Amino acid sequence: MTQTPLKFYVPEPSGRPGQATDFSYLRLQPAGAARKPPIDTIPYDTRDLALGLIRVLDDDGHAVGPWAEDGPDEATLRKGMLAMIKTRIFDARMVIAQRQKKCSFYMQCLGEEAIAIGQSLALQPGDMHFPSYRQQGLLIAQDYPLFDMMCQIFSNDKDPLKGRQLPVLYSVPDKGFFTLSGNLATQVPQAVGWAMASAIKGDTRIAAGWVGDGATAESDYQTALLFAHVYRAPVILNVINNQWAISTFQAVAGGEGITLAARGIGSNVASLRVDGNDFLAVYAASRWAANRARNNFGATLIEWVSYRAGPHSTSDDPSKYRPADDWSRFPLGDPIVRLKQHMIVRGIWSEQEHQEAQKACEADIVATQKKAESHGTMATGRTSSVATMFEDVYKEMPGHLRQQRQELGV
């Protein structure tokens, strides 16, 4: 009997340069179709929510369905909108600065602004985020000084981290932003451990870990799911499925034929799959997960379906591996445009107000950038002093380090 030869299978995206992407693989649901369970529901009973898609905003900008109930008030919507506008303009200015050789590289969150900002506004002061490198919105939503962020990117003499971290790898524990690591997936077991410690101490603070679709293939991610399940850690595990891990399509990380959120069900963790470009859905799902954690019902895994509109970083050229017009054709749209439409429909925003907000943010960011650059950039050669390498290692600097610093002449 002749046997058919085995064939090795490698997942491929449904679109490559010169070929329009078929986005039907996303398996979308109408806005308002997903049910909203009580926060004490058992993980297994969230399986339909892990396979479906939680959406609040319909095509006309109306908030519909059970997840629209108890949504953000007008002040929160305005704060979210301004933070998203500011984040997008900040990103654009920093990309230009990198092209002008003022910093070594930059990573923007174009198209994903609603996710970090929506969750930041849904959580409480004192909660701790363990971010990846596309969550600058967590800081901007909390009004962290853009000057400090820029100085960190430029590694100049006002860099809060004294040049010890690569650009965009911020560390602001006071704002609930744990030191960012360039090694991906480390963030999620750290978040679970921090959450476990909070529970051990009888605290009321919860944690949130952040990871991309590609990094879910790391063993650290599986470890986080195991500990989150076993110890019912008060943590939110955020998976941003922006479809691409650098040039690798999300199917290579296991997203073909099944959702990334479905993995949480197998680990006995409550799991949701949410429209990450819908600010109201982000806010609602984040509040649900936070309330679940705070009431000792355990962890929640949330897969945020979005699209990385720009390059992976300033070192990447996405036109080499995907259609150049992909973002304009992505069916979940632009998060800023969608929130603007909703706010206009509600009568709490206008096109004129939107344009004025953009101009004001642009002017503020340009002025802040000029101030930050006055303290040095890579282009000017004025960077953080090498003398700082001797600091913060010991409580009191030992003699041999003092001698080495003197020999260096600093």
C-alpha cells in the first residue's frame, strides 16, 4: 500500500505585498452581540467570549449591548480622547526625531492607542502594570511628563534612568509602570508574581501584564497562565493581537483556526476576546476583569484584536511582508476616529473641537521636545554622563569605584 508523503506545514498570512489581505480570518461579531456574565463566573463558562468578539460601538458610533452598560462618563471619554490624540502625535514626533538621528530607535503604538489608555483609565491608582514596549499610553493617560519620556528616549543629562535603558524602555513605578524589559513575555509571570504578593499581604491592588501575539509562544507565557490559575492571582493578562510579531504573522504563534484567548480556557483562566480598537469595549472589559480580580475571583486573560498600523520599530519596513494599505482596510478601523464618531453622536464633541485639540497637543509636544532637546540628543553628542555608571550600585560608593571614576576624569 502506497502512503502519501508527509508535508511540513508553515502558516501563511492571507495577504502579502501586492495582494490585498482577506481579513475574514478575524471572525468578527456584530457590536452588542456578546453577552456580559457576572464577575464570579467560572472560567469554563467564558469560552464563548474567548471565541467571539466583545464590541460596543456599532458602525454608526452608537454604544450598544450589555457591555455598554455602566460605560465611561463624559469626563473619562474626553480624557481618553485627549490621551489618544497626544499619544499619536508624540509617537509621530519621536519617529521623526529618530530619522534625524536624535535617538537610536523608536517604537510607536499607531492604531493601538485605545488599549493601553482605555485600561489605564479603568484601573485604579496603585495598580501595577508590567508593560511591553507599545504601552506608552499608560503613562500619557496618567499625565506623566512628556519631557521625562523624551529625555529618556534621547538619553540626555535629564534622562530619569541615566542612560541605562534603551529608548522607550521606561520605568515609572510611581505611576504603576514597572521597569520595561526588552526580553518579551517576561512581563506576564512578573505581573502574576506581583499580584500573588499583593494577595499574600492582604493588599487591594491588582496587576496587569502585557504581551503581544508573538510572545505568547514563549514558555514564560505558559508559566504565567499556570500560576495565575493555580493561585487565582488578582491579575489581568493582556495579549495584544496586532496581527504581526515583527514580520511573523500571528498564526505562527498559534492564532490560526483558534483564538489566542482560547488558550486561557485550557488553563482555567476566565478569557475574553475584545475589539481593541473600540475604546468603550476596552474600558468595559478592563473594568470587568479588574472587578473580578479585586473580588478574589481570579485572573482574566484578554485578547485585544487590533492592528499594528506602523512598522514594528524604526528599524522595520513592513512593506516587505504585508500590503502597504492593510491598515486602511482593517475592518475594525481607527480607534481615534471611532471614538470621535461616538462622542459627536452623543453631542459631547465636535469636529472643530477635535481639530483644536490636535493643534493644542501638537503645540505642547513641539514645545516640550524643544526643551528636552536642549539637554542633548544623540545628534548633538550630549548624552547622559558616563559618571553615572558608578552610581546606584552600592549604598555607599567603595574606594575602588571612586578611584576608577577619578581615573576616568569624571
